[in-house]
Amino acid sequence: MDYQNKLVLAPMVRVGTLSFRMLAAEYGADITYGEEIIDHKLVKCERRLNVASGTSEFVEKGTDNVVFSTCDEEKSRVVFQMGTSDAVRALKASEIVCNDVATIDINMGCPKAFSIQGGMGAALLSKPELIHDILATLKRNLDVPVTCKIRLLKSPADTVELARRIEKLGVPALAVHGRKIADRPRDPAKWDEIADVVAALSIPVIANGDVLEYDDFSRIKTATGAASVMVARGAMWNASIFSPKGKSHWEDVKKKYLRKSILWNNDVKSTKYTIKEMIAHHSCLELPEGKSINKADTLEDLA
């Protein structure tokens, strides 16, 4: 995978399913990360081919619960992001999905309690030996590229030191979210500290944080020197942020997303969550539409 001058859809739990990834790609996203999947969950899955939809589905054994789905059309650009705290389990999970995706990415940035308490996500930032074990094990045993996404550490020097250690493991790129563990989305992303990482590394850095308009792609690239740019909330609220032609009206994007959710048989809860996030940002969930969506039980109800 080429990581130079790419527009990247960030991993977003409950949002980054196949239907949303395909929507983002249609608008211009070059690389699309799936939502984080925990290794514990993936190792309980088996791969099934859904002939009707043309998708490869990873289904929890003994159930109809689809944990992850993808299709041939996105194989060259889809990144499978995994939550893990164990190298052996990470490898076992990766081996199940690696032939259907372009890259395996390890989540080292999630600050949520579930991840931290499980030793995953941002908890890994303080465990460089475990990072080494996980990345080295995957790189040694897999044929697909292995990358990771980190957050800023307490000091710029600490972040740079960790980034250099990760680079030495042979990853082809590193995504950096310009916030620290204690920071929240309302806190400004620290583009200058991403720039410190870019200056210290020779591999491509993917900059993430406060990209809310198309013009922000060039702004953060100029400010940081990053090779590529990743967007999360800006894409969730309006996936047409990736289009150089300018944003489409969010209502049109919402309808197009719902059509893709029906086409790819997206999970109803995921679809509801994503549509509600769009409405909450642009309008109000207390209006009749929002109340109706809360009551919807099926994709047909949502339509």
C-alpha cells in the first residue's frame, strides 16, 4: 500500500463498517480503516462467503452475528484495525482475516476505559516491550503489511522516542492522533507535536486530528509535513468531506449512506448510530425524524 498523499478514513467504532467505508471511498477516500475489532472476538469467528451480497463475512461461530465484512472491491484499500494486548492472540486473529484485507493495524490510541482496562489501545503506549512483541510477531508471520495508530505521549520527546522504536520494527507507516490520552475531541489537536514525529522518522506518517473540512487536509499536511491525512468525526458527519468538488448536503449523504447500508446489509444498530450522529451534529434528534429513528427496528423502518 502506498501511503503518500492519501486521504484516509479513520477507524471509528460502530461507524466504520463496510457500507460507510464504501461510501467514503465513493467520495474520494484512498484508504479506509474498519472499526476496531477486538482479537478475543475475532478468534471466535469463521469466514463465510455471502454469495447474495458478494461479501466475505467473519461470523461468530454458532451465531449469525457478523463481526466484520468486506468485499473484493475494497481489498486494496481496507485496513483491518485490531484491539489486542497479546501477541499470540493477535496473530491468531490476524490469520483469520489477513487474506481479505490490505493491511492489519494495531490500535494503540483508544483512550476509552474498556480498552485501557483490557490492556489494549492507549494502554500499550506505556508498554514498549509489548508493542515490540505484538508488531514483531505479526510482521514475522504475516504476508500483509502491519501498521499501528498511536496517540501523543506526555511529552513530545516521549512520543518521538516511541515512534522511533516502532519504526525500527519495520512498519511501512505510522498514524498519529494529535491528542493525548486525557484529551477529548473538544481539545485542539496538537499538530506541532505530530510535526515532531514526522521530522524524526523516515517512514510515512499519517496525521489525524481536527480535520473537519476538505481544506483541512492541505492545512494539516503543511503544518506537520505528514505524508497523508486521516479524518474521523469530519467524515462521520459528512462523508463527502473527501470530495475535492466540495461537500454534498448532509441530507443527501445521509440518504446515500442508508442506501449502502441496505445494499450491504449493514447492522441496524450501527446504521442507527451513524445516522443519529449525523442528525445530532447538523440538526436535532428531538425533531420528529430523530424520534422516529430511535423507534426503528429494521433498515426498512429507517428507510
